[in-house]
Amino acid sequence: MKTDANARADTQDGPFYRRLIAFLASFEDGAIMRVAFFGLLLGTVSVLYVDYRELSAGEGSALAMPTQPILPPATAPTGPAQGPMPPITTSPDLLDDPLVIALEPGGVLALTGTIDIGSATRFATEIAARGEYVKTIALDSPGGSVEDALTIADLIHDKGFATSVAAGALCASSCPLVFAAGKARLATPQSAIGVHQIYAAQLSGDPQSALRVAGAAMADAQTTTARITRFLDMVGVDPSVWVHALETPPDRLYYFTPEELTKYRLVTVLENQPKTGT
């Protein structure tokens, strides 16, 4: 229940109301307008700051996404291809699986499956543990991560291992980079060796962020292409072999003929032998 004093305070005749009016009246109109203006300005700056923080966080997460260019694994023998495609006898399921590294008799280290991110680390671990027994790296892979392929290739080149692609085996996309690293490079006319373009693995769902990520991926792809060209020249392979990759869309493959494999020095020994194992 309100007292008489409280009732008077709530009316225009109450002492609180009179003091408030007197307080406001002590300010000039210009001062009141300036206070209101700066209050509005402060609120606007606060809203812009919050929006900027959210935008920066979103852009940072978009650009933090992996933009490492990769070559898509080519595991569909019935898919579109440029040039004659040798018969591939390896099971598509094996090719789709992450790269399996297995030491076989005769000093052969078999690399079978997709060159997934992290393959280079597993390969280096295997070489550190049993590299003294390895003479040849046998490849049967649809490709995958360019970065891992080049890292594997560098180690093969440093160790002086030979590389091989058997008849009926597949070495596509980034796999030929690994194959090119061999001191001796063995293949047959029935070896399926093909290349195609690099592409970006991921793009942001937001259109503006997607454009920024696409731009970064394009720059990375160009840098990677330059790195590939220098690498091929270093190992004695004609860098013009990679022109076929640049000209071939990611959903297609350019398969090299036996004559091209010799012409571009991608093979050092072209032999006619059946594929062993699966």
C-alpha cells in the first residue's frame, strides 16, 4: 500500500519530479543534443565492432580451411578418358582404400591405394624401419594428395630406389610424380599411367568466403605446378609431360602411350611383363 509521501513522489507535484525537472533545466539544449548524439554514436560503433568481429571470425575460419590442391583419385576405369586406356586389373575397392604400404619378397615395397593425406608420414616411417631391404617401389594407385606424393617422391629420389608400374596396374593423378622419382623407372605397354588437372579440395559455403578460398587455392595450384615442373626437370623427366595434366579436366584422364612414356623419359625401361599379384 502506497504512503502519502510515495503518492506525492509519483505525481507532478512530488519532490522527486520537481528535482528531475530542475536538473534537466540546468542544461542547455545544445548540451542535451550533444549527449544524445554521442550516445547514439557510441551505440553505432558498438554494433559495428560486433559485426566486424563476427565477419573476421568467419573469414578466418574460411581461409583456415585446407586449400592444398589435390589431384582427384581416378578409380573408374569406365569413366571418360583421353587416349587409349590400358586394362586395369586391380580391384576398384583396393584403389579406393587409403594407401597400403607392404614389403614384398625381392626388396619390393608395394604402395597400393589412394595417396591420402598422411601417406608420406607412413611411408617415411616404413623406410626408416625397413628401408635397408627396399630396392623397388611398386605403384598401383589412383593418386590423391599432391603434397604427400611429392614428399614420397623426394624420399624415393634421395634413397635412389627404383619405381615400377606393372601391367594391369594403375598409376594416375599424382602417382606419376612418385613414379618419376625412381632412379630406374620400369613400366610395360599395359601399365595404365595417366594425369589430369589439380583442383581445390574444399571451398567455403559462403559465396564471398568461397571466392577468397578459391583465389588462394588457385595461387596454391600455380605454385604447386611450378614445384612439379622443377621436380620433373631435376629427376630427368621432360617437364612438358605435365602439359597433358594441365590440359585435361579433373574428371578425365590422359593416358600415356608407350611411345610417349619413352619420349618424355617418364620410363627408363619399357618391358613387357605380366602383372604379379592384385
